[in-house]
Amino acid sequence: MSGKNSLRPVIVNFKGKKFEGYFHRFIYSYSSYQSETQALIELKDGRLRYFDPYFVQFADLNDPIVKLESGNKE
């Protein structure tokens, strides 16, 4: 395993609180003919939690919208 250096840092805004952590992967589950996507995040204190991707922002991009629009791939 390559460690946390290979994981993308994230900031999770959930219920008025901000959490810092590392993105591991997306988890897909199926229930009652519906699919649900969750992001598996390792928080800074080592706990693993699932969050709706809506609440997760990748922290390795200063302004992701500007970078996408300008085509800058730093």
C-alpha cells in the first residue's frame, strides 16, 4: 500500500461542520431498485466515514471551476 501520499485531500462540509480528510473511493450500493453513491473518506483522526459526494470537495485544487474552464491541468 502506498499510504496517504497517494490519496487526494478533501474538505467535507456536513451539517454546518467542516472535516478534513482523504478520499479513498466511491462506494455504490443498490437497494429497492435504486442506486446510491457514497464517498469513503478517511478523516484526519483516522476514522472512516461515508458521505454523500455533494458534501465533499477535493482540496488539492484551489478553484476547481476556474481550472476546468481555463483548461489548466496543474
